[in-house]
Amino acid sequence: DVKVTQSSRYLVKRTGEKVFLECVQDMDHENMFWYRQDPGLGLRLIYFSYDVKMKEKGDIPEGYSVSREKKERFSLILESASTNQTSMYLCASRPLFILNTEAFFGQGTRLTVV
Amino acid sequence: SQQGEEDPQALSIQEGENATMNCSYKTSINNLQWYRQNSGRGLVHLILIRSNEREKHSGRLRVTLDTSKKSSSLLITASRAADTASYFCATAPLYNQGGKLIFGQGTELSVKP
């Protein structure tokens, strides 16, 4: 079974804190993604990566950065958390070189910034 | 900007009825995928249709794709209360573009027993 594991299900942080959201996959997938999900807005792509140390901006990268030091791990960093970053964060992975294949998602991290 | 737009945003039906959800997208694609999300959880893949396919079935699911209209529909037949969830379409852009998948806003389906 493919597994994508996010480090926390629920997280509460204070405004201005640096926040790390970790994601690990065990299927040797090249692609990893971070999405943010808000009611009525669906999933919006924050950043994605197709190789170690490679990163690409998605639709809403402002206020976020990412790190991919190892193939299986993709971290989302909120440099200085703000209340408008309160949201559900979803990590996903999929193979890069197999075009017609699905993505596998983690269980999500519900982040509250107070 | 979001590639996919689902319609309707919310759908409420009785058990046994069919549920149809639509998805429109903007650019050329390699494939289109449908996912399901139970409340507060991660997404689970349901079905993938390639750009050269017009229709695909999987159990009670039927997906159609019209690339000329840049639209797709997901039909769930004989719905059950357990089908209550949010459903999302996602597109894989042509030329792969680093492998990204672009999701829409989703349709919230409620199936009443």
C-alpha cells in the first residue's frame, strides 16, 4: 500500500511562529505537492517538486517555502505564520515519468494560527 | 488560477438516485482525474480518463470527457448514503509541466437515506 504520511493531523501555532509541515512518502515518487484547502476554494497548489532540491511555485506560494533534501520527504515552511494561513494542508505524491497515474494523498494537517 | 471548475457546488439527493457532477477546465490536458474526500480527510483517487478517451466506467462510476468543450462529468449510479463526500476533478496539463495536478473547487454530495 502506498503511504503518504503527514507529521500532524492538527496543529495550533501562534502568529509570527515559524511552522514546519512534514510529509513523507514510501513509493519512491519523484513528484510531491503541497496544497491548501479552504471552503469554497477547493485545493490550491502552493508548491510542488519533481526532484530532490527542485521546487516549483504553484498558484499561491506567497508566505510559504519548501524543502526537498531527500526524495521521500517534502516539507512546507511557513516563515512567519499569520492567521490567514489557518487552513487544511494536504500533501500528495505521484510518479513523474508515468503520465497517466494518480496522486496519493496524506491525511491532511489542519493548521490553526492564533 | 484554478484549472477545474465543478458544478454544482453542492448536490443533495435521495439514496438510490443518480448523482451527476460536472467539471470544466481551461487548457489542454493529458488526463483528467476524479477524487473523493470524506469529511476532513485526505483525497482518494476514483478514476482517471485519458485525453483520447471519451467514456470510462468503474463499478457504479461513469466518467465522460469532451475535450472539444473542455469538460467532464462524473455519474454515480444508484447512490448510497456512504457516497456522501466531496468530489474533485483534477487535470494533468499537456506537456506534463513538472507533473503538477490542478484541482477544482469540488462538489459536495449529500445522499440522504
